[in-house]
Amino acid sequence: MQAIRGFVKVSTPFNVDRFEALLSSHPNQPFVGSVIRGLREGFWPFEEGEWSDDMNELVNNFASENEDLVAIRAFRDKELAHDRWSLPLPSNTLLPGMKMSPMFVVWQKEKARVITDHSASGLNNGIPRSEARVKYDDMHPFGQVLFNAR
């Protein structure tokens, strides 16, 4: 098995074509299709989205000004140094199913803020809207926790 952080490419000892044929009457064909595709192309753990529509579409970074590009590179270097980003791929070609989220820079008080536009690439399209809700804590639950602990 070969792994690139977030992407798992599987080398399997069995015949994927034969395995697919054996599962031809399985009641959940979308699941079978995703497993077969994963065995052939690699897996994106927990991904449920459909990428085939825009597999070959390339979305470039929005930044074009030199000072923005310098800020993005500095941000990249910082993230790599803290082991929060994967190392670059051996080639400039994305692996099957990989997407790139474009980045841009917003300047606030002469400080660069690097923004990743997750909506432009469709990167999160596999997350159902019903599961994409965020509820932020406020001081009320915090106060209740303190009260309960006391």
C-alpha cells in the first residue's frame, strides 16, 4: 500500500475485474462502484462526493500580484514546517480524484491573510448540506460547565 497524506493507493493481491464481476448482483451498486474505483485509482477516506464531472478541470490560484504570491509561499512554508500540509507530489500532476482549492490574499493592516476558497474547487461538494451545520459555543454553555464542575 502506498500512502500520500489523505490519499491511499492500494496494491491488491486479487483480480479487481473478477471481484467486480462477483459483486454484479450486490444490492448496493453505488457502493460497489466506489470500492472498485478505489481499488483501481486509490481511496479518499470518508469522501462521498462525485468527482467525475470535473476531473480534468483545473482551478488556478486567484493571486497574481507578486506580493500576494510571496505571502502565499510564506504561508505554505509555515504550514509545511508545522507538518500541517502534505509534501509536494513527485510531479505537478494531481492524482485521480485530487482537487486543488484556489487561494488568495486579503491584506489587513498591512498583514497578509491567506484565504483558501473551498467552494471554488468543489472540494466540499461531497458533504451533504444537512451535515455541514456548525454550532458555535458561547458563554452560556461555558458558564454551565463551570457551574456543574463547582
